Amino acid sequence: MHDAGDRNHRILCALRPAGWAVPESFGADTTAVPTPGPGQFLSRTLYLSIDPTVSLNPGDVVGGETVAQVLESRHPEHRPGEFVVVRNGWQQFALSSGQGVRRLDANSAPVSAYLGVLGLPGLLGYSGLIYLGEPRPGETVLVSDPTGPVGCTVGQAARIVGARAVGIASSREKCEYAVGQLGFAACICSTDPDAHIHDACPDGVDVYFDTVGGEGLARAFECLAPHARVILGGPSEAYSTGLSFIHVLNSRASVRGIFVQDHLQRLPELQRVVGSWIRAGLFRYREDMSEGLAAAPEAYGRLMRGEGFGKVLVRVAPEHL
């Protein structure tokens, strides 16, 4: 038996928002901690990943990926005490059938990293850059949002393989962090009207990894080097507006989209390679951590307003009881 107590605090979707969610979009309740049936396990949520693509169906627990610890198990492949990545959503405790669950090694890296640079965001950046962008030593790799888990993985992987990493960030503070802490060669502040991609990338952009679309993508198109590679890794709606592809045509560039689900087989490689870089002091990352489940709606709002700095997480419970 577990000692989790008998109450489970949850955050629900109160109403479907017209745009992104606002505080009134969320509600809360408390239920009994569930008991696992045959083929299930019960886990307690430790860290909650705050992502823009949460499930927002009225009355449902808000969806989300979590790092959790197994408390009680009637599942043949999971044992109490182990740490897993599982979609518990915005609640303290949840049951799982084991589908889509990833066991993690708590001794090789901080467990929260498995929601960021050692998880699906890191996998998106690593696979997109290495296998689609194919950067070569001396080339220039431009990446949007360089301090988030995708962008910081792209930029640091580019630097480690010998390319020149340049970021486009939303504030001077983020630019200073990208250059001073992550080893980017340069960073362009998107709010500075005097900052231009041409100035930071005088020989053109050989690889552009985009996660935001919009004006930044259009500006990057204007700076493509011959035979550049453009990787589109943002949400589908980021690319719903019309763009002129004349610069893509003139530079003979290739443009490829990436969905992380197509690269899940490379997750062990990501965790082995990037994990070794972290342990060797070659790779850094930042987490934007809020405390307590009740902080999740506010953390989500900051993420959607572009105010997050690093991987946005909520610490729901301590790792050790």
C-alpha cells in the first residue's frame, strides 16, 4: 500500500477558450486517490510540463506530460519507487495502463530534464538538427527561441559539432543567456528594430530551425545561404499564414517539417548523447520552475505570453517523501 493520503487535487478545464486559456478557463476539484486495478499502476506527479498544446475539454483534467513516481502497481512491468514519464495531466495522482509510459534513469540526470532537453522537446531539436539539418563545421545555424528546450538543444548541438550557432530571442536577457551561458556565437533580439539577421549571419544562414513561424521565418528566408536547409518544428498553425518562397527558390534551399512522433526511436540516442554532454559540462539548460499544482494556470499563461525563460515546469511534489 502507499502513503499518499486519500485526496487527489486536480485542475480542470472549466470552459473552452476562444484563444489561449485565461484564468477563468480553469477550475479545480478534489477526489479520492484512485486504486489501481489489474494491469494498472498508481503514480504521484512530481513535475508537470507546461506546454501550449494542452488538452482543453470542459470538465476534463487538463492534459499534460509529467514525471511521476510509481506508488502502487498491479502492472507486470512497473514497480513501486521507479520514476516514469507519463501523461498524468494536471493532478497529483493518476492511474496508468502503461501505454506510452517511459521509464527513466534518475541517476543519470535530474528527473525534470526528461520533460525538456532529455525528453520530447530535446528530441525534436536534436533529431531535426542532426538528421534533417545536417550541419557541417563552419556553417551557420540560426534558431528561434534559443533558451527554450528545443532551441537550446539545437544551438548547443550545432556548436558541439563545429557549426556557428545564432539565436533569435524575445528579450535582451535571453540573448545574453544564449551567448554567455549556452555558447551561441550571437543572438538577435526580436524586439530591437536595429537588429538584423544579416548582421549576425554575414555569410548567410545554412540551417534555420524554426519553432514560431510568422515574421521571424519570413526574415530568415531573406538570409538563406545557397542550398540552405530550413526545418519547421513549430505547431501547424504557425505556418498557416502566406509566405513568399521566392528566397527559398533563389537559394535552392530545402524546407522540411518535423513531427517528434516520427523520431521516437531516437529517444535513447538523445538521452545517451545529450546526457553525456551535460555530465561533461558541454551542455546547459534552464528550467522555469513554479511551485505547487495551483501555480499551473499562471505558468501556462506566462508560457503563452512568451514570458517563459527555459523549459516551463511546475514542481507538484518533492521527489522524496
